[in-house]
Amino acid sequence: MRKKIVCFGGGSAISETVLIGLKKYPVKLSAVCSMLDSGGSSAQFSIDFKTLPAGDIRRHLIAFSNAPSWKKELFALRVGREIFDGGHKGHSFGNIFVSGLEHIFQDFEKAMEIAHEFLEIEIHKAFPATVEQSHIYAILENGEVIFGEDEIDVPQKHNPKLKIKKLFLTKKIEAYLPVINAVSKADLIVIGPGDLYSSVLPCFLPNGIAKALQKTKAKKVFICNAMTKLGETNDFSVLDFANEVEKYIGCSLDFIIYNNKIPSKKRINEHKKKAVGILEPVKIDKELDNKKFIGGNILIKDGPIFHDPDILAKLIMSLIK
């Protein structure tokens, strides 16, 4: 019988590192993203057609797809010349596809059903954390309140050196029930990696998700980022990441996987040139409990400073046993 794993996080980090690695094992994956995008193509469709932002869930769908390569390439294709805040250009076909279906059927679940079918996804599921519209606020250490996932992700209107103290939503929203059900039946919960305050932690804000994580018997694993990011995790250590996740889920993590092989300065500088807002490697705290904190060389061998999906998957699967 396939082990059931529920993965929380959005963006390309979890799709390209966790999902594609675990997909090679005999498991049933459920990937959950926050649905709180407020920038780029996703936000434009949300405004124009009153649909949910499809950017993150589109990436999960592509990662899960067993379809011919042309379908996945088509889903990722960007069209149009419109340039959005943050440098995003044009619309991804996947966003058009999912948002268009939701607009036509007035039913996000129906849109997702067709998207899974089009991309030939049979075993795994991409889930929204909620199917209700909302936006996110962040309170900074000086008391200033900033609005929107895009402003947290790429600061334009506030001092990015100020730390984020709290996230909250514009209104109370309910979790998507299939997510609660998946968590209750899971053998393992995987959280991250990804942008902490604009991608990972927002998954736990809809009512019911944190409580489900507190009740589940599944072990909870956090994949710590390898690098810090301006405006979100300036000067963070492994323990800082873990503490923030535990604060928002309202319970302890069982394991934290982190990278302990720091890349060369040359590689770090090359990565920083291409990755917007990336700062320095995450600090490694002294005397971490090695029963809970699992350090290792978990990055790809060269090039961008990304987690190696095969190494991560092997580590994660060892924790189920």
C-alpha cells in the first residue's frame, strides 16, 4: 500500500525539489499551497475574473504530471508582453487554463478536476489550502502593517531590513476540506522549502489546518531553506526557521532537515546575481539536537544553490520507516 504524504508550500521550491523526488517512490502525494498570490499574472486573473490565483498550484500540477512533455511545456509557456510589478512578464498558459475553467464553470474544484485529467495525473493531488478569496497582511517589528503576498515576497514599499513579527488574513476563511482529510490520513507531513512568509506559513492560516496538524498522528518534517531572503528571513538560522513554523502550526515538528555543507563563496555570489533578494546561507546553530535536526549535504553538486530532489526524497522516505 502506498504511503500517504502531505506536502505544504508553494512556488517552485517545493515543486522542483520535494515533489519530483518523492514522485519516484510508491507514495500518494497531496501538495497544498496557500492561494494567496497577489502579484503577477495570477493576481491579474483574480482581479479581472474573481478567480483564485493559480500560479502555485499550476507548478504542483506540472510536477505531478505524467503527460507527454508537450503538455507540460504548454502549461508552463508564458504568453503576452504585459509586465507586472516584480518583473513578471506575460501570462502562463497554466494560469489561463485553470482560471479560465474556474470562470466558465464558476467552480474551482471542477477546474482542478479537468486540469488533473489534462495533465494525466492519476495518483497524486494538488490542493488549495482554501477555496475562499482572501489576502495576507504582515506586521513588522516596528508595528508597520504591510499588505499583500507580493509586497512580502519582493519588498517595494517598506524597509526590507525590518523583521516580520506576525502574519494574518484580511478575513477569516475556512480550510479546503479535502486538505483536512488528507492530513488526518497521512503517514508523513512535509513542510517547505520555500519563501517562509509569502509561501510556506500562509498555508496554515485558513481555519482548521493548524488544528488538523496538531491532531494528526503523522510525523511532521520541515525542509529548511539553504539561503536567507531579503525582507523575509534576513540573518535567520536553522532554529529560527523551525521556531517560526512551530509557532504557526501550533505544535512541535518531529524533524528538521537542513543543509550543513556550505557552498563556496564563488558559487554563492553567482547564485545571488541571478536570484532576486537572496542573501546568505542559513546560519547553523550550535548544539542542535541531532535526533530532531538532521543535517546533511543536500544540495545539487554545482550551479544554483538548490536542494537535490533525489537526496531529499531518500531522506524523507527514511523517516517514514
